[in-house]
Amino acid sequence: MRSVRDLSVLEQEIERARSEGQRYFGDGRLYVERYIENPRHIEVQVLGDGQGGVVHVFERECSVQRNHQKLVEESPSVVVDSALREEMGAIVCRAVTAIGYVGAGTMEFLRDRDGSLYFMEVNTRLQVEHPVTEMVTGFDLVQEQIRVAANCSLSMTQEQVKLSGHAMEVRVNAEDPFHGFRPCPGTITLYQPPTRARGVTVRIDSHVRQGYRIPPYYDSMIGKLIVHGPDRETARRGMLDALEQFRLEGIETTIGVHKKILADEAFVRGDYDTGFIGRLLG
């Protein structure tokens, strides 16, 4: 991906992008789209069972990112009110119905500073951040996938999907966030995740343990910490409390930068976008 602000370099950037595409993917074709400067990244979870059942399960805010990869996700988004939530959900359900989509998927949008929404892509799978949706709705999205795969209908209708409280998720990556998010494979010498925190329910999704060796070959995410509370501020404070309790030694992780993110005044206000991490870490 390349952004071009000066038409005098457009031809040069096209050739560079075409060359990279051909070299890495065997396909030098390109497409051009409008560049949205520092948008908010908002996605809508949807499920289709192939039998006429299509349900959206509200939105997730995913704007805290590094290198176009999400770090913090929350639901609901502070910039989506009930009217917009209903409108987005209806649009997504119509689109999914029109293409006959079956299974769990996510329709992703960029929100400009003026509030305009632009379609970005559909992720045709269950997202890393699906636990925040599960926490605010009470529905098990993996179970729904299995039902659909077994040729069963979804267990819920749209009217049964209700939003309750606020959930946040942080990705615990084996990276050094203060040195360009450099991967940090190695052996975990201490692993003590939090089991409770003030005012929230705590959930840990991870495969690691003390003594586990993180190889250098794969994605650097080693776990997800999720909290759910009655409102956003309670969830934020609970997440900070959980992060303070998290003991993970032997490697560098993103736990430290998550504390910095959660305590930042802009994040507290919900006033952030995809350029937030760059501004935070300078």
C-alpha cells in the first residue's frame, strides 16, 4: 500500500507498487482508492446461516493500531449512537443477504473526521477481537459457526441480540513497543495472568504457559486480555487494574504500552483514530 499526495510522484509509486506485487504475489495489478487520513476503524460483526438467517452483532472500535494491525478493540464504539448502529447493521445485513454469505464475518469501515463512513473490506472469518462482541451480547460466536457448519440455523434472531455494558480487549504480543514493535521471540520465564479486576469480568484467551518458547516464525500475538464492565470508564479502569496484575517475564511484550494507552487522556475521552499510536509514542 502506498499513499500519494503529490501527482508528480504518482507514476513512480505505481511502478514500485506493481513491482512489489509481482515479486511477492505474482500479480502486478493495482487498484486506486481515496486515502482517508487518520480515520477511525469500525467493523460490524455479522452471521449468516445459509437458510435465510442473517444477524448483525453490533460494532467494534478497532482504531488503536500499529503498522495497520489492531492493538486495542472495544465495543460499543463511542462515536456510534443507537441510530447509526441500527443503520450500519441494516446495511451490513442487506449486503450479506445479497451475496449469500454463510458463516461468521466482519464488514469493516473507515470513518472520516466529518463522520462519513467508507466501506473497506469483508473479513470472511472470525476475527481476533470477537471476544468483545461475545462479552457485550452473551452469544458464543464460535458455537454459532459450528451450528452453521452443521447445517443448523442460528440460535438467535436480530430481536434477541441486545447490547449490555462495555468490553475491551488488548492484544498481548511478544514485541518491544518502544523500539518499533520489534518481535521478541524467546522463553517465557514467568506467566501469571490476572483472574479478576476491579468492577469487571476478566477473560484470558491464550495458549502460552511458563516455560513456553515463542518461535520467531509466526505472528507475535501470544494472548488476549478481555474485560467487561457496566460502562466504558469502568471497563477502562478494570483493564488497567488487570494489566497491572499481569506478570509475564522473559520476553518483551505490549503490556507496558497498553498501560500507557489506557491511561492517555485522549483515549479516556474516546478521542482517537488510527494515527493515535504514532502520536502517543512519537
